[in-house]
Amino acid sequence: MREKIKKTLKKLLPLVLLRQVQLAVNKVRIKTIDKIRFPEHHFQQTDFIIRRDDYPFRIHTPQTAHLDPRLRQQFEQDNSDWTQDEYLLVYDEPCIIEPQHGWAMSLENKLIYPSLGFSRVPYLPKPASKIKALRTAPLEEYAELISLRDTGEENYYHFYNDVLAKLFFLEEKLELSPSVPILISKKLYERAYFQYFLSHPYLRDRNWVVQDTQYIRSHRTYFCKPLTHTPQYYFRILDMVRPEDRQETGSENRRIFITRSPKRLRFIENNAEVATICQELGFETLDFDELTLPQQIRIMQQARYVVGIHGAGLANMLFRGEQPMGLLEIYPPAIYFPFHYILMANQLGFQYDGLIGQPGTQAFSGGFRVDTHELRQRLEALLQR
């Protein structure tokens, strides 16, 4: 019944509006009923092998003088005090991992918050069922297990930055046998990009546990979260690219505008005007949704300049490797502007600029407009730097 209601609402309401409603409802639940249904399993500092906070923007400080004042203010002031946590927890008691979101619960029906790297975000629902309701349900049993379940696990960017990075992090900190089972969701396992990297020996020879609808009981579980945006992990991913997809001819100078269909959550309403300006400046217009991952990898290896809307596709910049790149990220109008790609570009040594869009007529469907005069100015400045 719940799924039928969700499908009906998706048909009736614009996606952006529906997400805003879901977020509001979830915030209320977190502060009220969820506190009763799912109390937190508390840990001490000594329970962790590693537990610390750090400042990504202080570690990798990007140049901001040329940015839009709104972006500059956020990245210089707000994010100068923004921290990310890093931890490694070996949970040596039985726990049950539910399939929908990957939450781990103690046998006392308490939520293990370190089981998910971003477990306290307001948009993450709590489990659908309590352990008490599962007493008679069949469970898959494991003596030990690495959990790579995480918030955003099905997102292309978060796969690189928050999921695959966990495996690299564990390898650095613990000498675990490659035979230790690794838990991932079925939705991630079926993603084309996961299957692409699964062909590499580093992942291919692992013992994968693919969680669909089954509940998992593990008696020793490894939960971790590396510090976000870790450059050496990006280069490890680059090393996993298949030999046939590697660029052999050295530095290339393609100019790419990554467009997005109006079917996506974020899109440019005056996209034809934007594409025309990009074309006048030598940019090709490509929709990465229409390309395979190997095609995207090869294109980004050749891309000297890239323009694109904020989204997971910009994570492909890592495939440029150590060759120079200039990136112009186009943001929808908002109060807060995500930091992911300015940090990644800075860590990889790329030029970066950002352009903030203007409200459009299809805001509740994710649409916005771009000031074409400002676009031309920022592109010309990027090409000259």
C-alpha cells in the first residue's frame, strides 16, 4: 500500500516539490516518533580504532578570488569552519543490517549510527521494521562482514567518494583478508559503473554479499568512513580504468559542454541558447546519459575544458588524471551551493569557476535559466587563464 501511494504521488506532484514534502515529514519523524522506535546505540571514543574530525577546505584550500561573491563567501567563510568526520569501528557484537537503507541495529533494537557514513542527514529514513518483528524471519548469517552500505550508495559521485573509498581506507588501516565478505546493495551491484570496475582484479576477486530484500546478521562487522575528498583514492580509481579505455596520445584539447535532459532533476530551461554560446567557443554538446562509462572516461581524458550543471557526471573529471583541465560548474539558484567539485578540482590541480543560475518557470521540476552574457564572460575568462 505504501509503495502504491508513493507511485501515485510521483505522478501527481512535481519531483522537487515531492522531495521537499518528504524532507519536511522526515525531519518531524526524526525528532519525534523515530526517537522512540529506534533509540541510538551510543559509543565511547575508545570503542573506535579511529575517530577524528578534520577540515577539508583547510587541507585543500581552493582559489576563490575570481568566483561569484555568493560562492566566494560560502567557500571562504562558511566552509572554512566546515568539518568532516573520519572513523573506523569494529563492532564485535551481533547486529542486524536491514536491506532498504543499510542501517545496522543492535539486538537491543538500537540504531548503530556509524553503520552509515551520513546517518544523521535529515533526508535519510529510519528502518521500516524493528528487530522484534524479525525474530522469526530468515537471516543470512556471517561470522564477519565489511559493510559498504551508505547514504547515496547508488549515486555515481558517492560511489567513488564515499563507498569505494571505504575499501581503500580499510586496506590502509587494517590487514584484512581479501576473503572477508563485503556487503553492498543490489541496486549498486547492478549499476553499470560498478560492473565496470568489478572487472578489475582488485574488486573481481572479492567475496561480495549482494543485499536485496534479505536481512543480514553479522557477528563481527567493520564500519568506517574515510575523510571526504581524499586525492590518493581518486588516483587509485584512475589506475583501475581498463587498458583499452586509457588515452594513449597524451594531452588532448577537447572542449565539452555536458548537457542534461529536462527529464533529470536539474536542467537548464534555455539550454539551446547555452549550447549555442558553447558551440561558438568551440565546445561540443554531449549528454552523458546517452554514453557508456567507457565513452565518458575517454571523453574526459581528452577534455581540456568542461562546462556542466552540478551533478554526479562532473565526478568524471578524475579521469583527466594529471593533465590540465578547466571546469565551469553551473549551479541552480539556491541558498546553499554544494562544495563537492570545487574541492575535487582543486585536489586534482584543475582550474575552477562557478556560475549561479537564475529562477526559471519550471522550478518545481528542477528547471532554471542561465544568464548567457555571464556565461560567455566566465567561459572566455576560463579559456584565458
